[in-house]
Amino acid sequence: MKVSRRFAPKVIETAEENRLSLRIAERLMSIGDGKRSAEENALLNLLGALIEQFERQAYPVPQAEPKEILRDLMESNELKAADLADVMGGRSRVSDALSGKRAISKEQAKWLGERFGISPAAFI
């Protein structure tokens, strides 16, 4: 595939440039690992970085509040307030954290991070 001869990568500034870059990246990925040339691999890596940079700026993901993250994790793991009461200091503390009346402490965040396998920073 001689994409690199027809396409000169540059900082992506528009949605149209992003769509073009995505199409080229998809074409390169369709070649398959081990079948792309070193030049094609380099271009794919560069396009991936440029696409990620553009999309992070153009389509920011709103940061979820700790209480929303905790609620979602409890729901997806089918947990009730009583299941986290021992580390949070009782069911009322879990309820307070879920309602936003009380912030999750650093110690609680550490335990919750370990419990759910995510960064404790998600809860602070």
C-alpha cells in the first residue's frame, strides 16, 4: 500500500481531516500485523497519535463525579450500600457519598480503587 506517497500526515484541525485520517488508518489496519511495511507501521502509529490528539480536544469526555462512578460500579457489580458499609464507615456513609452529602475520603478511595480495580483518583 503506497498511502504514504499520497498522504502527508499533519496536525488534524478539522472533522473532515479527521475522517480522512481515520479512513487511512483503517486501511492500514486492514493489512494486518506482520504484513505492513515499517513505513506503514510508522504512518499508522503517527496517525493514531494525531487522531487521538484531535478527538481529545474536539470531543472532550465530561468527567464523571465520584458519586456517579461509585453508583455505576455498585450497580454493575450488583452491590448494595451494606456491601461497602465496612470500609465506608456504615451504610449511612455510603448513602451520603452516593447522594453527594459527604465526599469520599482518600482512605475510602484507596479501598474502593482496590475493590473495583480502578485508580483511586476516580473517587476523589
